[in-house]
Amino acid sequence: MEYSNEVARVGSGAVAQFKLTPLPAILERIQDYLRPELTQVEYLLSRNRRRRAHRRSRVRPRLEKMLALRQIIGEHNQYLIIRDAILNARRNMLRQLGDGLAWILLGGDTRLIQAAFDPTQTHFIPPDIGGLGQVAIRLKINETNQFLALECDLTRCLGCGDLCVQRINELGAAPLPLEIKTSGKMLIGTTARTEIFAPSLPLLEEIGSLLGPTTLDTENEDLDKRERRQVQDIVQRARLMRDLQYRAVGRATPISARHWDCVDAVLDRALQQGSAFDIPESKFAYFAVRNSLGDDANAAMKQIAKRLSGLGIIAEPDSLPALTSLELANRPGLSTYGLPVALWDIGPVAKAKVLTGGLIFGAAFERSIWGCLMEEAGVTWREEDGGWILGTGANTHNVGRREVLELTVGIAFSALSPREVVDIAKSRVNHGPPENGHDPIQTTP
């Protein structure tokens, strides 16, 4: 656990540095740090799966003859389950650091991030020559100092191609996804063949002139069915991201600096005392629970639920309606809606603990929070198909399901202020979209 904390601390510090100074050299160093760590963890998990199948085939016949071994084997299996859980947690932590890099490249625009996300994509570092091809192209692009190239398999939120490429001076613009195919043998003196498949965009022509003899294609008759589907997918997603970029300039986010201060204070108190909570606004609370060896995190969360129920934040004392950092770590889909932990504006020690699960952070609120706050602000509100229909007098405005989810996840993990969201929604209903094109309460096309 101490090693994981150190990796999380160093990794999150490097991501914060890249946010301040988004240079290719820094991005390259971070990827060189994350890739070996992920490769090792995934190798161990893969090896353990192979051994588990072999062990079952050998042990099961013996257990039928030696009943005394059952208890011993059961205890051993529990140890193996814990070992794999630790490895999976480390893998999730590393990819959350990768998510932070992706959010920086895409300017924190959740529309672009959601368009690049593929829920069917299984991220795994290629252990063969295919992985070396990705690294070689990534390095060649970053060495130009004109572009930023990020390996998608280092993240959870990028499921579009093998590399995500962005101009260094256009963070937040639609990126160029590249699908890389490398064939050959990993032998000294042999030559590998690399092909890059990408949508026909102006950025592709610029990169093509820099990569020299590397083949750049959008169509190839030699592709098998799976590879052709991958190429078609990145073309469709690239077009979607380009269209989203042209339809809106981006969205302002009602982030409250006071809320980040509150989050930081709650986490620090939980580290010292075992648990803590604070109420930055009515009907809404942040809480944190220490989850180290010897701590009873479940009991601490039950105690917090009772206290918040007594204060009127939640309805039932026996349950805690909340979004927690464990869900952010274990549900890849949330990585497209909530700010990655690596980008949270909190102290480095607390950030590392949240990334490794040593601290469980959460936001507690009832699902009815939006209706209550809208009513207090004089806005009529009702849900329909997961979205909202808002009104003030004769004026109405529809908010899509994705935006509702983004705002709900955002008040938990992005320091969004629920009251500021409601104030902006009311202004949006009364006066229409702002003239500068920035609108956090809008329906995604």
C-alpha cells in the first residue's frame, strides 16, 4: 500500500505539473512512468488468472479425498482474492492518472470526452510488438514539440483508437484519433511494419509530413473484420467530436473555490480523526472516511448517515444516498462526467489517499435536491426521460439526460455548487443562452 501511495503521489503531482505547463516532454515522461507500472500490474493479473484455472484442475480431485485440506485451501483462496483486489485497485488508480491527462488534452470539455468514450472498450497494455509500435509513434509525435500524443490504453475515458493527438496550442479542440497496426517479430535486426489508420482531417496531413515513411491510411483491403470496425469507429467518433467543437465553444463551469476548500478540510480531518463531514450548502454534504488497516469504514459511514439524517440532509438514518470516490474508481463511465481525482484542487497527501482508496470521499444528497432548490429559486421543475423541463412563467427550457448526469456527478466530484447551477438554470430559462457561447446548462446535440 505504501508503494501505491508513493506512485499516486508522484503521478498526481506530475499530472498537476502538466496541467500548468502542457508540454510534450512532460507528457512523455508521465507516460513513461505510467506504462511500466500498468504493464507489470496487468501481467500479474493475467498470470494469476492462468494459475487459478490450473490450480482448480489440480486441487479439486485431491479435496474429494482429503477433506482436512478444505479449510486450508479456503483460507488460501481468500488471500488470493485480496491480492487480486489490491492489484485491480492499483490498476484503477494508474488509469485515473491517465484520465487526468486526457481531460487536460480535451480541455475538460465533457462533450468531447463522452464522444471519445467507448463502454465496450477493454483497456489493456499490449505486451507484444503492437505495444512497441504505439510507443514509437507516440514518441515521434511528441518529439516534434508541436503536438501532444497520449496513449488511450493509459486511460479509461478514451476508447477511440490507440493514440489521441492534439495540437499543443489547441487544448480543448477536437483531437485526432490514430489506430496503429504493427506487425513483425521482436528480434534484433528485424524490421517491423507500422500502419496508421486515421480519419481524413487537416491535422492528419500535418502529422503525416512529420512521420516520414510511415503509412497513413483510412481504407485498406487487407484489414480483417475487427480491424475494419475499429477504423470505422474512430472515423465516426472523430467526426462527432469535430461537429461538437463547431456547434459550441465550450461551457463555463460553476465551480466554487469555497467548495474545494471544504473538500480539502474534510479529507484532512478524516485522515486525523477517522471520519469527517461538512455542509457547504443546505441539503448537501461532503464526507470522508479513512479506510486503512484497522479502520471500520462501513461503521464510520453508518455513523455519518445517522448524523446527516438528524441534520435533515438525508431522509433515512440507515442508508447514505451518496456518490463516492470508490464508484469513481470502479465505474469507468463516470470518468467522462466527474473531474478525475488527479485534477482535484486538494493537498497531495489527501489526493494520493483518495486515489489508492486509503480515504473514501463522497457527497451525500437526496435525489430530490434539484427539485427543492429549483422550487426555492422560483423555477418549476419536472423530470422526463432522465432529463429536466424547467420553467418560469411562460418560459421553458429542456435539459438533457446527459447534462443532468453531468451536473449530479459534478456536485460530487467537480466542486460544482448546486445553488450556482440552479441560479444559472434560472437565468438560462429567463434570458436564453449567454452571448459568449458558454453555457453549462445545455442539451448536448
